[in-house]
Amino acid sequence: MNFDLFILYLLSHVENERTPNSIFYMLRGKKSSQAIQDAYLFKLSPYFGIYPSLHKATYENVIRELENKKLIVIDSSQFNLTKSGRELLNQKHWFSSLFWNGQEYHQMDQSFHQKLLLLCQTASHLSYRQSNFIPIIEGFIIQQEVRKHIQQIRNSEEDFKPILKEVYQLFSQLTTEEAELYSLTLTGVGQVGLSSEQLAERFDQSVHVIRLKVKSIIHQFLQELINHPNSYPWLSQLVDDNENDKLMKSTKVTLNYIKKGMNIEQIVHSRGLKRSTIEDHVIEIATKDRTFSIRDYVSLELEEMINQAIDQVKSKRLKKIKSQLPESVSYFQIRLVLAKPNNIIEDKEIEDLNV
Amino acid sequence: MYKTKDTLEEALNIYFGFSTFRQGQKEIISSIMKGNHTLATLPTGSGKSICYQLPALLGEGVTVVISPLISLMVDQVKILKSKGIKRVAALNSLMNHQQKQQVLTHLQQYKIVFCSPEMMQQEFVLNKLKGCHINYLVVDEAHCISQWGHEFRPDYLKIKQVHNQLGEPTLLALSATATPEVQADIVKHLNLDMHKIIYPMDRENITFAVKHLDIHEDKVEALENLLSNNHVPTMIYFSSRKVCEEVSRLLQGKFPDKSVSYYHGGMEQEDRLLIQQQFMYDQLDIICCTSAFGMGVDKPNIRLVIHFHIPPTIESYIQEVGRAGRDGYHCVALLLYQKGDESLPFQLIGNELPEDEEIEQFPFQEDSSYLKELLSETKHRFLTFQFDQWHQLGFTTDDAISKIKSLRDERLAVKRNSIITMVNWIKTDSCRRKMLYQGFQDSFSSPLSFCCDQCDFDIDQWNWKEEKRSKGIELNWEERLRILFNRR
């Protein structure tokens, strides 16, 4: 009944306006402009695509059940909630306080979840010095990404304590029930994760409710990691941030170092790359990530000075700009200021860089 | 060089962590390392794969392993990688173009490449293979070559051709279930001078029993009785997914202290992996499953294998009970039989082979995707292969149709007979051990413990003294995380 109630709640948003099936497509995250627009129109965006594996037969059963219990009335393609249906929704329910952000996260939540599971499994086995185990996630791309991630962690950390710290911190944001639930999905030394069916049995809840709760936990994690990346230097990298995704592989590595508070000298040193390469990375990041602050490299005063110079020469040619500025201002600093999205440089002018 | 006696064992220890070979392994390994084409049979669960994996790792070049089932090859790759042997790959039709290319481009860097028989015949695969030094060609589950085998795969008949085109590298044909008839058939098809290494298939540590029951509920009750007295790692095989789930739930309800779960091909892949590993790591006591479970399952301490339904062939029965007692200790195989149970496998073979009408219409259907939807995968594979073959031999479509019909009838007869053999085994009043293996060998080693319910065993009186119970999961999430990251 708990899952039925949730569906009833969603249905209440679209009664008289859409068919009962519209909610099914919305939950599955159907990529049609109708479904996407509806989600927005009826304030259902948080639920968009949060149950992609929902079966049609399951959904139809729920609808039939709601009809049988006289909670909704279906008339040709239109439907309405009955009085008792409406009253039922007035109470507080299991989902009332749960968080989802389907609109934002439905495309990345699955891969994030898989990466987190595999990262935890790998870190667990390595913590026990077991390098051979059967990965719980089979996807080749996920495995490769996690493998690289683990490599980076091992290169710069002594052990996996920082990972445990971050995981623990993430879990602390959850209710006890949620922390219990999600910790049981993890696999590593000493435990193999439970399937949703097994979780359902253990918590004596329907498998649908369990899946939605797990999804809610994943969305809470995503929100926390996206809002506070600095508190989670390692785990935040598991998020397929769209901005981040456009970055070149080597640039991502540099970004990780920056996030850990290293300056260019230190990165040059620990990566064994040329200074100009690392500078290129920083510029790439500044170009593609609007939220990236260049303040560590260019002070506000200097930025203004460079902007004035740009205006003066009415060009984005580096040489001309530099000639207007004190000797101490570097090409790198000028490029950084130019890289900011409001200072888009034309492709042609980039050739100047090699001068 | 790993030619002397000691060093082979040393290599075994280095790569696989075993200090000694099991029966037959060394003889087979030595045979192919000397360059003999070899046909070998070893009982299920006795480490067949070591026989080619070790030589492959020790020699130069690539070893190609032809394997009939994709799930089997994926598992093999996974298991090898988990043992730290990383230069292995699979090539099969489930991979996309990019993944195949990835493997093919780096072919020479691999030591072992698992390949489905249909992939082997693809021109671009074959060409790539020709450009490599092929160390060994291994035909796993070699009984698939024979029409008298229980799992005949027409694609296997083309292996001969592939072997020729690759310049006849040393070939190893392996099977756990090949009757002398099938063995002869394998040698005939491959048309090679083969060194035969045949080991008996009987497993001395398995005790056999059958219980005849009147109705479904009696079977369930028999299960409950047996499981309430015994606490050992248990597998229960079902032919139906639905019954498998039902009984699993029922048993879990009945035994809240035990951990019971189910596994079948209709589940999400991720859940299947979890359940399989839970069973491997003793987190489950009882697993209810269909024949989809078991590929590559190498759990050593399974003590009890129960069949709730009858398997379609003696061979699949031998294979499934062979999952028990891989550690060499005593174990029990019990089959629950209810009159009329054989009707289910009889129905199933009907679904596997094409009807007259399907054979007649097949050559005239233009749209192949339509056909694939209409026919089961096995039917489609059978018909595609047969029509290709007869057309190549210059037969007209009409002649091909009648040839295929008679071939179909032969296969049906083979399959019907094997169900009848299975039922006869269930109903026999002589020694079950002898009867189970007599089609494969003449002599038997004496059982380690009890033989069977016809000789000296009474399942109702039986009780395991030692218990092995599943480990529960830690109490609360904080404790769980600490254990997971080794921070207790």
C-alpha cells in the first residue's frame, strides 16, 4: 500500500489534466518533450526518472488497486481522486520528508551509485591487503574509472582512511534508517551487499519503497557532494559533473590536486610535468567551469588592470595586451582573465600563445 | 623452462596457489605441452580449466579457448582476473564493435582468449588470429561437437575448419560428460591423431538418493524436514523460475535463522552477482536456483544438492550434482520425484527444436529480425546453420527441408531418450551410482562414505554432525563501515 500511496500522491498532481499513464512515463524518465514539460508544468520535476526500472505491469496493478479501493475514478482517459483518496493524502506519509531531485540527477545517479559501490569494495579489499576479488559492478567503463580513481588515491594518500572519513561524513547526513539501508548495499570484506528484494524482506517493506528510498539516499549524496565538493575531495570526483566531464583526462587530475589545495609549483613537482602544461590545464578548467575561481592566480586588482588593458588595445592578442602591462604580469595571468566566460577569445587568436 | 617435474608444480603454485595437481591434470598438461592433440575427460569439479590455463601461461603465444556459453566465458575471465591473471579476454556476440576491436587489436598481448564458436568463424576474427602465434586451441565442452551429445552445437562442427586455417596448433578437446560414443564422434569430426586421456567421471564423495512423493506439498515438506535437521551449505535446483522463488520464500519464512535466497536467469544482472557472491562467501545457507546458476561457481563446501524437478539429461544431472563437495569431503545429492514430473522436460524439448511448419517457412522469410522474434534462439540457430550447410552442399531448398526434418527427428529421439534414461534412473532398484555413470565408464571407485539409497543410505536417518551456518551481517551501519575499511 505504501507504494500505491506514493503513486496516488503523484497522480493528484495531474488529475483531470493527464492520463494515469503519464505518471508511469514520468517515473521512468521518458525522454519526450511532453514528459519533460509535464514534469515542470505539474511540479513533478523531483520525481522525474527516479524509478527507471518500473515495470508497466506493476504500475497497471497499482492503478487497478487504487481504482478497486475507490481512491481514484477513471473515466475514459481522464481520472479523478475520490474524496477518500484526497483525505488519505492529507496525512503525513513515508515519502513526505524524502528528498529526490530527478530532474537534475536522473541521468547520473545510476553511474554514481555504481562507482561508489565499486570504490568502496575496492577500498575495502585493499584495506585488508587483498588485491584479488571479483568486482561487484561489471561495466567496463565504470571499472576503468574507479581503477584510475583508486590509483590517484594511492598515489597521494597513505591508506584509505580519508575515503572512510568521507563516506562516514556522507552517511552522517542521513537518518539512521537510511544509513542502515544504504550500508547494507555495500560489498567488501566481511559482507556482500543485499539485493533490493533482500532489503525489502529485512526492513519488511515493499521492494518498490526500498528502491525509491535507496534512490533518495543517492540523490542526497549527490546534492551534498555537488554543494560541498571541498569537504569531499575524493568522493566528489565520482560525480559526473557535466562541466567536469568536458575536461581532458590529464586536466581532471590537475583539478583534483587543485581541489586539495596545491599550488602550481607543487602540482608541477608531484606530476613531473612542465609548468606550461599545468598552466594549460588551469586555463582549460577556467574556460569550461564557470564556478572555478581564478583568484588564487590573479588578484581582483590585477584582473581589473588586465581587463582595462584589453579594452585599451581593443584586441585579444596576448602580445598587445602584455605590452600595456607591467613586466611582472605573466601571459598565464592574461590568458586566465581572457578565459573567463565573458571574455571569449576567438580561435585564431589563440595561436598567439606560442609566441 | 618448465619441463621437469618440480617446476610444473612450482608454476601451479605461483599462478593458482595449489601445491599439488589433482587427478589427471598433470597428465593432460604434459600431453599438450609435448605437442600432442589430446582428448581428455575429467569429472565435473575436478579442475578441468587448469589443464589449459597453466600451459597457456607457461608457453609463448595466445591460447584460444572455444566455449559454448557466453556466461561461462565471462565467468572464466572474471575468475582468472580475480586471481591476478590479467592477460585474458573474451570475444563474443554480446560485445559491441568497439569492445571486440579493443581485444582484437591487442590480441598478441593476451595469453588466453575465450571465444564463442560463431565468433571464431567471422572473417575478421579469423584473420586476426591467423596473424598471431596460436599456442593451443582448446575446445571446451567438446561433447557439443557430437550429435549424440546432450548439448549438440552445430557451430562446433566448424571447429575442424578453423583449426586447419590456423595451421593446426596443438588441440585440446575437454569434456566432463562424454560417453565412449561421443568421444569417438569427437575424434572422428576433428579427424586428428588424438592422444586420449579418459578419467572416470564418478565422484567418490557424493552419496545419491531419490525420494518418491505424491504431491508438490510433500516435496516441500520433505525439504523442510531435511533442512530443519541439517545446517550445511545447500543448493536446490528447480526447472521453473516461479516455483524457485516460491519455495525460496517459503523456506525463508519457515527458517528465520537461516539465510535463504533465489537465483534465476530472469533477475537483474546486478542482483544475480550479489546473490552469487553471498553464496560464495557463506552469507547464504540455502540457494534456490535454476540451471542458470552454477556457471563458474567454485564454492568448495557445498554439502547438499537437491533437485526439486528432474533435469532433462543424465549429463546435466551429473554436472549439477558435481557442484557439491569440491573440497573432496562427503556430500549428498537428493532428487525429489513426483509421478509425472517428466512431462515438463518433454514439453521443453518441444520448444527447442523446430516444428515442420517452422522448417518449411524458414527459407522463405526475408526479414531475419522477424524470424528471430518468432523463433526461440535455439530454434533459430539450428535452422540457420542447417539451411546454410545443405545449400552449400548443393541441395535444393526442398531437399534441404526434408533432410532437416529427418535430422530434427533424430535429435528429438536423442533428447526423448535421455529423459527416459533419467526417469529410469529415478525408478531403478539397483545401485544408483553404477547406473548413473555406466554409460560413461566400466569400473567405479568405491564410495568415500555411503553409496546410495539402494545400497546403504537412508536420507531420513541422515544427519550432518558438523554444522556450517551463514555469517550474519554486522549490527549497525557505523560498525559495518569500520569493518569494511578495516578500522575496528
